Amino acid sequence: MGSSAIILQFYSFKYISIADSTVICFATPVFVTLAAHVCLGEKSGIIPVIAGVVVLLGVGVIARPPLITGEEEFNNDNLVCHYNRI
């Protein structure tokens, strides 16, 4: 799982900026906690739940969804690096 995560992180650099990819990768513990709760039945307290919600909101803000920016759809210039512009 660890090697596939690293491969997918490097693959993500092709499609999104390094900053966005890094933010998503640093949110991995939240996804692991959520998966452990759903799949393994792990119990979690109120503090981890609040921290997880804050982290997921932060990732949502970094991704610049249309709901926040007021646009009708995702801006592909923000999501995909275009190397042909130069």
C-alpha cells in the first residue's frame, strides 16, 4: 500500500500542482482513520472527528470547488498543468 501511495503521488504531479498533491497526501491519516472506523469498527473520540472535519474542509478549500469560487464548473487551469503554454 505504501509503494502504491508513492507511485500515485508522483503520478498526481502530472495532473495537479505539487502544492495540491502535497496537501492531499498530508490528509492521508484522516482517510485512514475513516477507513478504520468503517471497515474495522474502530472507535474514535470527538477530537479526532473534529480534526478530521477541519482537515477535509481544508482540502476542499485547496481544491477550489465551484461552490466556493462561484464558477459553474471546475477550472481546468487550476486542476491540470498545461505545459504547452510556453
